[in-house]
Amino acid sequence: MTEVQKNPLAKNFNVSSLIKFAFPSIIMMLFMGLYTIVDTIFVARFVNTNALSSINIVCPIINIIVGLGTMLATGGSAIVAKKMGDKKIDEARSNFTLIVITGIVVGLVIVFVGLLFVDKIIWTLGVSQLLFPYCKDYLTIQLIFAVFNIMQVLYQNLFVTAGKPTLGLILCVAAGLANIVFDYIFIVWLQMGIKGAALGTGIGYTIPTFVGTLFFLTNKSELHFCKPKMDRVVLLKSCSNGMSEMISQLSTAVTTFLFNAAMMKLLGEDGVAAITVIVYAGFLLTTFYIGFSMGVAPILSYNYGSKNIKQLKKVVHICFCFIITISIFVFLCCLMAGENIAAIFVKNNKNVFEITKMGFTIFSFSFLFSGFNIFTSALFTALSNGTVSAVISFLRTLGFIIILLLVLPRFLNVAGVWLAIPIAELLTFILAIYFIWRYNKYYNYW
């Protein structure tokens, strides 16, 4: 059996084969984005815009749950892929199993603590009396499914590391379709309101979790469950190496809170509904970049671990060219279709529609830079440089945005809120170019 047959990560990739390898991860992340997007569309159309606003109010808690799973997934995946590249297969399997078990334990802790303090958590998020019942209904059910949420994030990354991205794609598509079907059943047929949206999403989490667990128990893949060895160093390194992704999710949680607070002050519940539409529409579009970065990250880690510098350079070059091309395309599409995107969510509420339409036109400029920034952060994670990756993620999703949100609305009112993310992405883009230039002498990726 050749090396490529044993491990698809060892393949000599070109443009088409690299995109083909990453394609399942891209589609997988797009369907993950659809989990929440479908909720917002159904809630906006079949419940009301107050319920829509409540989804964004509790979103920071969901971000934290996903962030913990993503931290373990991306940081652990880099370690496992590198050890597979170093031919340390038994260690890779042990580390993989330990990371999955850790994800389950973390999820159970979240379920217990979250349900115990759910009311206090919601009031801390700055909810209004009007939105509180919606927030409690949605968050309670999301907390119940926290373990499944973390596990599906873990498996979606680890399927790629195991060289089975297509299986991850199939499961993610199945989960996304299940979410749509159950949202329709619970919200439209059974009139369960926002509870139905949360329940449909939770059921979607369980599909990749159960099938993924069964797959890794079969021993048919080079990467499968075994009796793990407790290794605190691996867990700490997984967390530190994946810290940039955790910071990204925590930053999203904080910035979502700040955006909600700013909009509640300037425009009330309608402003929060508008920012909800733009945040989730933007998230759906950035999942394309995240999915591509996830798909190619194990290839980068493998070639770095096996010291195949020629292939590492080739893959990095292809990735940047692809990201830049797609970013321009996404920007132009969003700029021209902003009104249509807003209409999908809130056409029945004229005030929210007008606020959203104006905001999306400004927000579209962020897509010129966000893909480059997301991939650069993922590149350094794949190269086991969690520090640089964390700095990029922190400044892009939190540091710059906090400063801009505190300053711009004072002079530009609502327009200042919309401009915060595009300007933050531009500043991060400049910093990312500097890091790429500075660290090239260490990794030789250019």
C-alpha cells in the first residue's frame, strides 16, 4: 500500500485536487451556518421579530459552547495530523481519543452549570423584559444539547484529519436538512414558536454525533478510538494551539453583546433584530472561508510535520490565490444583493427591513478582507504557532471592534455600528500581511 493510499494527506496536491479535498469541509461549514440561519428565517417569518432579536441576545452563550468545541477540534487536529505525518500512529490515536472524551466532559459541565444559572445568565446579557421569555425558551433547549453541539464540531474537524472529509460532508448535509424539516414541523405545524427552532437545531447536532461515534468505533480508519493515555501536555497544547479559534468565538460573543447593547440604545428591539439578520447572514458567508481553512489545515500540518517544504509552499500559494478570488466575488454579490438578502428575513417588518438594508450595504466591504484574515489565522494554527493565530483572531474579532464600537457611534450614530466590522477587518488584513512576511523565514511557506 502506497503512502497516499494509507493517508490522503500525503497526496501531491494541485489547484483542483486541493479544492476538491477542501470542498466537503466548505459545504459542511455552510450547512453548519444554515443551522442558525434557518432558525432566524423561520422565527422571523412565523413567530415575530422580537423572537428573532432574542436569538441574538443569547447567541454569546452558543458562541462559547462552539468555541470550546472548536478549540479542542482545531488544536487537537493539528497535533493528531502532525503525529500521523511523523508516523506516530499509536500516539495519534491515543491523543484523538483523549480529545473526544475531554469534549464530552466539557459538554456535560456546560449542561449542568448552564441550566442551574440560566435566568442569571440571560439577565447578564442585557435582555429587556419583553425579550426574556423568548431568550429563556431558546437557551434552555440549546444548553440541553450542549454535548452534541461540541461533539459535532469535534467530529467535523477530525473526519478531515482521518482523511474522510466526504463522510463529514454527508453527515453535515443530513443534519442541516433535518434542522430545516424539524423547524418546519415544530414552528409551522405544531406552533411551538422559538422552542421549536431550538429543538430543531438540537436534533441536527445529534446526527453527526451518533454516526461519528459509531464510525470511529469500527476500527476501519487509520484514526480510530483506542484506550487513551492521559496526557495533560497534549490537552494543554490542544487548547493553546486552538486558542485562536476559541478567542474568535469568545470575541464573537463579546462583540455580539456590544452590538446588541449599541442597537438597543439607538434603535430598540428593531435595531437588535436588524443586527441579528446581518450577523447571521455574515456568519453564513464567512463559513465558506472557515470551511476551506479547516479543509486544508490538516494538509498544511501534515506537510509541515513530514518536512515537505516544497509541497507546503505549493499548497499555501494555491490557498491565498483561491481566498483572494473568492473574497472579491463574495463582496460583489453582497453589495448587489443586500436588499434581497434582507427581504428573505424581515420583509414583513418595514422598519427592520430598512435598517437591515442600509447596514448590509456597509457591512459587505468586510468580505474583501475577512477570508484572508481567517485563512492566515488557520495557517499559523496548522503550523502549531497558536500565539500568532490567536493575536490575529483576537484583534480581528474583538480588539479592534471594541475600540471602533466605543468611538464610531459617538460621531456617526448607527452608521458607526455598521462600519466597525469592515474597518476591523481592514486593520487585521494589514497586520496579517506583516505576520506572513515576518514568519516566512521560520516556516518557508512562501
